[in-house]
Amino acid sequence: MLRPPLLFSSLLWTTVSSFACSAPPDPEENSTTSTSSTNSSTGVDSTSTSTSTSGVLTGETASGSSGSTSGGTTTGEPPSDCEILAQEGPPVAQSILAMEADTWTQIPDTRMTDVCPEDPDIQGVLGCVGVVSAWGGAALDTRRNRLLVWGGGHADYSGNELYAFDLLEGTWARLTDPSPGPSSQMYSVDPLPDGTPVSRHTYDGLVYLDAEDWLLAHGGSMATSGAGTRVTWKFDPLAGTWLNLQPGGTIAPGEGQAVNLSSAYDPKTGTALMRDPYAVYVYTPRENQWTVLLDEAHTWSAQTSVFEPTRRLFFSIGGGELRVLDVDAAMDVSDAWAAADSNAIVAAEAPGVAYDPVGDMLVAWSGGPARSLDLSTQTWEEGSAQGAPASAQPAGTFGRWRYVPILNAFVLVRAADEDVWIYKRTAGCAP
């Protein structure tokens, strides 16, 4: 049984303020709320709607005892942020860190649809669930430990609002409101008349630039026409606003096709890597410029990309392909990874794929058990299917599966109208 959350001392709160999105939750408050205060960590006016949860995970995989997962140190060294979270953090964070290895669970009362707008003019064919199910992607805000989810597009959904799931508190927030406009014709342009980005299938075209502390969004299939857009956008989490970057460079992703993009962040250079069906590109934020890294035609199917920082390899997986790029050499090295090219993950449409530094593995999901690619042996390992969601969205998972370093766990937003999933490949905190 989980013990109630402890109050942070001023010393501990100073230590963890760099990774906590908001103050510890009020244990009396377990219902959907709307607040007009300003979040001190994000600087975004939280008049946006958010949900709160009691913080106790479902299923039998979350154990109440901290045990070794609390991360108590025996070396005399100060505890890590993760170890402090395990002892003093919000209930959701404590619950995740108490999970056993190779287990799944869901965080209760965490349906994104609880904070969706009800404007009838933007609902399209699917309504708000289309933000996720209609080729919708996401990126991990590493500064605030929250998953940013954005999507919609084509005939599925016309709302262009941005969502965030706080992984420590287990709450959803709508960071922006949808642009007004009863005329469906106005949605087929980018930017919209109010200067914000049109709703679109985002695919895997969202990258959080940690060094810059903002979200990069590029490409996608616009509402309602379905035509591709090649506008590059910045979302500033402190201001809560979008900016049309209008970058320089001779070419940007989508010159041949602005859909089915996949991307990843290179932490060493602070750049974004992006692949379209014809080439691989690099976006350099300090110069606000796209450049072509390698001309390389490949499958038109939807893929998800991930960057492996030690070998400096850019993996693009899905639609029957495993493409591997040596970033420093600007060279395709896919042939050297042929042994790993036959797998259910590779065959899937835009599977969730993330790098796990603890095991030096790519950990992926596309229904059923998680599967891990050992990068040293190029062999796939299958985890437990017990408690795992049986299937992925037909359109794909994209970036809605992410590794969260502070929790040493993977988050999955499978559907907007179901609770958020957590997978723990290894117990406790990362070494």
C-alpha cells in the first residue's frame, strides 16, 4: 500500500524543482479542475483545463513498498533526483518507481478526452480522439517531465490545441485553446488567420529541443484538405505561444512529400534530425536553418525514428524497414543491421521506439509485449505480455511511446479516451 505523500522540505523542494512540473498535489483534490493560476515552472497561464488523479496505479504491478526502488544510498553520496522522487515525490511518481521490472500498468483517471474542447465546429469525423488516433505524434518535454501531444488533421479533427501529460503528477492539461473558425475552408491553410498552426496529422514530426527548451513541429497533413504543409513551427512552453520560424536553407523536409515524417533529437549538437521519404535533414536552431544530410529514398510507409547517442546512429523503423544512418559520416549503414531487420516491430506501422540507456537498447512497442533490440548483439528480446495493451492504433504509435529518464520507465498514450500506460523494463532508478 502506498504511503501518503510527504511534504517537501524547503531543501528537498529546491533540489527537485528542476524536474517537478508543479507543486505536490492536494491530497483532498481528486476531480477534474480548472485553474487560472500561473504554473511557476512552465510560465504558462493554466486557465487551460487539467485533470488530477489520486496517484495510485492500477493493476498489481505497482507495489507499496519502496524497497530498493527508493534508491536509498549507502555510499554517503547525496541522493539523485530519482531517489528523492521515490521517497518524497508525488504519489504517481512513487508508484511508478515502485513497479517491478518488466511490468505494465495504467495511471487511473488519465484520459486525455477529459480536457478536450467541446466546440462543435472543430470535431470533424473523429472528434478529439483524432488528436491521437489520426496519425498523431508526441514529444517528451525533458525539462518538465511531460509528454506533449499534438495532432488531428485532414477530415478527422480540426482543433489545433496542444496537450501535455505531467508524468510526475499524472495529470493532463490543455496548453492552448483551439483556434476559432466555423468555416471548414479556413483550416486548409498554414498558418491560420490568427497566426497559429493548422491542425494536422503530425506523424513523428515533433521534436523537443532540450538545449533550447522548446518544441519543434514540422510537416503533416492539414485539416481539412489533407494537403501537406512544410511550415516549421516553434512552441515556447514559457510563453505558451506558437511562432512560425520561417527557417533558412535551400530545402526543408517534405520537398517531395510532407507526410510520414520521422524525427529525433541529437543532444550533442542540439539539432533535430528528420527523415521524409526522400532524404534526411538537419535543423540547427541557433541558425534557424534546415540542411540536407543525405539524399536517400525509402519506404513511403509511416515510421518512427530514434537517435542513439553513443554510436551516434539515427534509426528509422516501421513499414517493413529498419534504416540506420551514421550521423557523423552522413552515411547509410542499414546493411550492417540486416540481422535485426526481421521482426514484428520492423513490420509494424510507425511503432513506438525509444532508446533505453540503462540496457543500451532500443525498446519498442506496437501491441502486446515490449520488444528490445540489443544494440551489441543486434538481437530482439521480448518482454512480458501480462497486463500489456493488446494492440496499437492502426495508424501507428509514433512518439507517443517515450523513455522518461527521471522515472526509468516508458510512457505510452495509446488512445485519447483511455488511461495512460506505463511500462517498467528495469526496476527502480536508472544507475
